[in-house]
Amino acid sequence: MRRVEDVTEALWGTRVSSGTVSNLNKKAFKNIEQWRNRPIEGNYPYVYLDGIVLKRSWAGEVRNVFVLVAIGVGEDGYRRVLGIAEGAKEDKARWSGFLSHLKQRGLTGVKRIISDHV
């Protein structure tokens, strides 16, 4: 909250209350969840998968967070972010759950998956 207050003061010369920040976060998270669960339409013959490690500060403690990303190349040749998932680790179970979620949302037509994992 404090970082957001500092940013708003730097940008607009005024601080916003923690209540306002909390309400804005709720709205943002609602939109993010709608996007993460939206139907996937069309076929995606090529899907790129990658896991990214980010540092996250939570209650004064810094931890690694793993972000799983799927980018599809549609039949029209355009790339689209199909999904993003956050987790405590990057393992077989997490990837399996992520891919199942993409399939449940309508991912079809996959001919090749491209990944840096051997």
C-alpha cells in the first residue's frame, strides 16, 4: 500500500488512502480473473510455454514466485497470451494443472508445444 501511495504522490502530487487503493485492487483483480478465465476461441497450432521466476516482497519477506505463461500462435499467424498462472514452484503437477485449465477454457488445434524445458 505504501508503495502505491508513494507512486500516486509522485505522479499526481497527492496521496490516496489505503481504502481507495484496496478498492482499486479489488476492481483490478476482478478484471484479471475474468481475463484469466475467458474462453479461448480458435485453434492455436503452436503454443510457447515458459516459466519465469520473479522476486516478490510480502510482509517484509522476499520470496521467489513462479509464473507460468502460455503464448499461442493462431492460424492467422498472430501471437496471443493464452494464460498466466502464479505458483510457489514450477513442477509437473503445476504445469499439468495449468495446461488442463487452458484445455477447459477451449484450447484446441495444438500441433506443437515449444518450451525451453528438456
